[in-house]
Amino acid sequence: MRWLPWLLAAGALSGQTIRIRQPMPSPAWALLERQLLQSSSEACDRFARKYLDRRGYLLHTPRWGTLDGPDDAIETFYNWTMLHALGGGDVLLDHFQRALDGHYLQYKELRTTLTKLAEHGAYHKDFITQSDWFHTGEGMRGILFQGLSAPYDEKLVARMTTFAGMYMNEDPEAPNYDPEKKLIKSIWTGSRGPMLRKATTYDWVGDPVPGTFHLLHSPEGRGKMLDLMKVYDKMLAHCADYLDSVGDHPLNLASTSLALNAFALTGQEKYRSWVKEYADAWKERIALTGGNIPSNIGLDGKPGGEYGGRWYKGTYGWNFTIYDGEIEQIAHRNTVMAGSWPGFANAYLMTGDPSYIAVLRRQMDNIYAQKKVIDGKEMLPQMYGDPRGHKESGREEWYHYTPNLHQDRLAEIYLWSMDRKDLERLPRKGFIGWLEGAEPGYPEQALRRDLEFVRSRVEEMRRDVTTPDTRLADYLMGFNPAAITALTQLTMGAYLNGNIWSLHARFRYFDPARRRAGLPADVAALVEKLGAGEATVTLVNVNQAAERSVVVQAGGYAEHEFASVAWNGRTTPLAARALTIHLAPGSGAQLVFRMKRYAHPPTLLPPWDR
């Protein structure tokens, strides 16, 4: 019944269509794309049949905590909905929905005694009771992409509008947002509201459970079976310095993904207005700290308000240099970029205002201004503040230099802005190298690499002899066989890395015959060039006996607009967000689209219903 509204849509997609008849021998990349979509889908089906029961419960031992708790259990399926939206099998969406519903039921049954956060279950109204957005976001990724394939799923729409409302003060049980100060009140938020006290180690780690497990989060447990009760004190020691909670944190900017989805599903302006209000408040505070994204905003609305104005302090902040009692050494754990990058990117997607990307660019400029060459290698500081972290000395400086040059974050900025100046710090390698003509073999290499990934995961599943009573939530993440990296880059022109949970893409595809998202059977696509107002893609029908039709959409959420399309020596003017292309058997062509980027509000409605 999921597809019924689309099946009932009257008539074909309105607007222009073009027909491509020139023969094109099926390129290797096209055959590899089709094989990857099929193999990855079949492998996911195999995974679900082995590790989900008939209720959709994941076959493991549930417990509360950020180390191996609820977010890890559902994160196991984090990219299945995206794989379906790319053109993977229908079984992916069926299994994901069953796993999601089962997950909520399974973890609502959980009870804790050492922390009150899950004393009546880990979820309330299908949303985590309280957690930080580093972990909440990891567990939300699958549902945040579910609307790409199922925009009319009533359960999804209800959940997403309810979740977004928890951060817009629409739910009296979840007053997470201060509309006067325009801030989220704590690093710990959820369906039970903000945590306005210090956290405890039990909040982070949860209760111990009896048994012997593969403890992936324990340095003693890599590849070993250990009694959880014997290492539980070490797990608590891991989080001993994670207790400061009050005040806003850049991780909370990731919560804008909820409003983005609610807006794209319903079109209600209040969601876009809230994202703009919240992101603008952060912009103002970042300006006060010289373009550095503060890692704590006090309840007074000021950067560093909970730390006497020291904007770099706070759990998971710029100065979060701690002694980790689990590994018995100093650790540097700054997650400022994990929330700020998706948050400002969401604001850009919803408004088309490039000033949101300018915030991220300036942060990178500030970090790169501190670049050093150490032992012949370029290095950047990853931390700021007192180098000794929790031991106050009054010193403020950039420190902890590493070879991490933040190339993924720089690539995201460039692909959002398409400003050639943003390309200057990027090496011409991988996907960027392909777009710049420096790595002609990248498409085949990337697709073969992902096919090998699928094969290896299937082999690992075949050899896995563990049982549910020896697995915690994080264990099965290592068996997930869905592979989307090469497909998102090469077919959509998207760059999904790290914690980006919205689809910034140049193209998305739909099957007009089956009225579903994704590349139709036998159709392959290769994005070859991207510019500020232009994009080149080759489409091919590898079926030598039957015609195929594909709807090409401008943007992941129809936020762009096609101005024209040129192929085979002819140019067709357009003024549309989607175009239907009919491909004769064994045909293909390179198409050059002129386009206006971020010209429309994002929507998840399929092209034939707009």
C-alpha cells in the first residue's frame, strides 16, 4: 500500500520529455552500477533474514548507553533507505520499516535502574528520551532519508512532524528550545526535554547486563569475548569527564534535519522559519567569537555562558581534552563540526542563502591560518583552549596538531558553494579528482571497491557464528552490506560523508513506470562535471531489447531548476525541476544541463504530484 498515492497520480509527468535513440555500447561503469545495486540489495535481504526476527527485533542483547545502546542498534540500517532511493530493491524499504518499528518496540521494553533516562524505556513517542545529537543523529540517519522513497507514509509524516515539534516547543513534555534566547537548552535533549543538571556516568553508559559479549568499544575486547561485568568500571571511566550538560552546543544544529524533513514532507512554512531563526542565532554568536563556532552557549544566550565566557569549553567542545580512564591516557574529542556542518547546510538548502556556507568557510580559514609543517607534513590544530583540558591554566591556544586536513569538510563546502576558490585547498583525488579530469579511472575503481565491500560483508555474515546473547547493539553494524558511497557520488553528484544527514545532490532519479524513487531497471547514470550553473551527466540504457524511461530531477529535493539541456548537438530550453527521458534499447547520451541552484524550497513530493 506504500505506493498507492503514487499509483493513483493522474497522468504522466507534466512538462517536456526527450527521446534518446543513438546507440551506446554499455560502458563498464554502467554495468558495474547495475550490478552494485542488485548485489547490495540482495546482501541486505540476506542480512535482514539472518539478524531480524519476525517482529523486526534485532537479534542482540539490548541495553541503554551511548557506547553500545539504542542508537547503534538502528544505525545498523543507516543507509538502507538511501540505497533504495538510488534504485535498490523494494525489499530494502520493507526491511527498514520492519526493523524501525521493531526497534522502537524492542527498546521501549528496556528498563534501567542506575539512570532514569530509560527507566520506562529508551523511547517516548518514538524518539529517544534524552541523548546528545552526536548519537541521536547517528541513529536517525535511516529515517531522515526514508522520505526520499516514501513521502506519503503516514507513520513517517506523523513521526517527523512530532520530532520536529519537540525542538520548536510544540510538545509540553519536551521544552528543549528557548524561543526568547533562540537556543536549545542542553547537550542532552529528547522526548523528555532537556537535561538541566550535570549528567552522570550511568546516563552515558547505562546499566551493566550479565553475560559475555564481543565488546567492540572496549580496548580489551577487540576480537575477544569478555564478561561485561568485569569491564563495566572501565566503561564508566571512559565517560568520567563527560558530565557538563547545560547550555547549547553545535551538535544541536543537527536537529535542524528534523525540521527540514518535516518541511519537505508537509510544506508548512513554520519549519523553515524555525531553522532560519535558530541558524541565524548561531551565526550571530559565531561572529562574536571571531568566526570560531563556540562549543557552549549559556542559558543566558552568550558564547561560553556556562564557563565564564570561555566559548571553547564544554563536553565534546574545542577544549575537550580529557583523561580517558578506560584506555588510561589523554584523549582529544572535539565534535564541533559534527553538528555545525549539517546544521548550516540544512539552512542553506532551505533558504538558498550562501551566508550559511560562509560561516563554515570562515571556520576553515581560521583553522588553516594556524597550519604548520611538522616533520615534513602539513598539519592542522584540532583543538583550542587550555592544552591540558580540564586542568585550568588560563592558557588559550590552538593545539593537538595532526595530519587531518579536514578534506571531507572542505569538499562539502566546495560542492555546496561551487566557488572555485573553495577548491584550492582540495587535492585532485577521488571524486573531486574525477570531476576535475585528474582521475579518469575513478568511477570503475570506486564501483569495484564497493562491490568488493559487499562481497566481504556477505562472507563475514556467512562465517558469523555469534548468538544474540553474545552481541550488543554495535556488533552487527560491522556486517551491514549496503554500499552507497560510489553510487551517490557518481549518479547524483552528492557527497555523503561523516555526519551529513540531508541529500545535497545535483540530480535525483525516478522510475515513471513503477512510480517509485531511484534509477529504473537497466538505467545507469554518471555525473561527469559540476559547475556553479551547469552539470554534465551521461545516461545509458543497458537493456538491448527494451526501452526504458527515467525522470531526472534537479536536486535531491527538487531545490534546483533546469534552464536547458543539450545533447547530440541540440539544445532544448527548459524551466522545470524535472525532465522525462526515454531511452531506446541500448542507447545513451551525454547531457549538459544548465541550471539554477537552490532556486526552490525543498520538497519530497514526487515529480508527478508537484
